[in-house]
Amino acid sequence: MALLIWQDDLNTGIEVIDHQHQRIVEMINHLHASHHGSERAVVGEVIDELVDYTLSHFAFEEALMEDAGYTFCHAHKRVHEIFSKRVGEYRMRFQAGEDVTDELKNMLSRWLFNHIRSDDKAYSEAVKRHLNQFAREHQQGGWLSRSLKRFFG
């Protein structure tokens, strides 16, 4: 498998999410590099870091969707849960001594890019609207600040 290359059509327009996705791509590439020429323990560390970071990313992404009131948030979370279980199984197989690195890299590569292009793009407009509204409200100081200015100058 060749190294993954970030493509512009993977951008959601949500800078923090795009950076997290790019970090996951870097980690998949690191897994590729570590598999060829590193000790098994190093590969295991990369797998652990990749899985842990991805789970943290999912939690962050789900919080954004919830805050934005995204209609299909529950379904998106379910996709994450299924994926997390699947990746956890790969980690257990690796810990049991099986070499799953190539299989894991291939699955991660396909899944990540497909997930971003479909599921993540689907929530991006709702989250962008929410973040823009949040930013506008806080640029104006929020409700308390606006009220104090209105009543007390």
C-alpha cells in the first residue's frame, strides 16, 4: 500500500476537524512506515496511538454534531461505534501476536476517506452554521455582555 495523500475533496470546511483528519492520515502513514523496519513493539505503539487518537476525534466530532443539533447525530455515532469495535478487534488480534498491520492499514485507508467524503460531509454544513453563530454571539460578548451594555451603556 502506498502512503496516503491528503486530497482537497476531503476538507469539510471545519478547520479543527480537517486538522484532526489530516493527523489520522499522518498516523496511518506512520503505521505504514513503522511496519517496514521497526520492532513489533513500535508498531504496537503506533496502533495504540492511532486507535486512541481516533476515538478522541470521534468524541469531539460527536460533541460538535450534538451541539449543532445535527439530525442524524445518533446514526453517525452508531457508525463510529461499529468502526471502533472493528478497530478494537484488530488491536486485540495484534496483541495476540497476529500481523494485522497491512490489513488494518488498508481498512483504515478505505474507511476513513469514504467516511469523510460521505458521513462527515453530511454534517459539515450544520456544524459550520452552529460554529459561525457561536462565534458571532461571542464576538458581541454574549447575552450578559449585550444586556449590560444595553441597560448600563
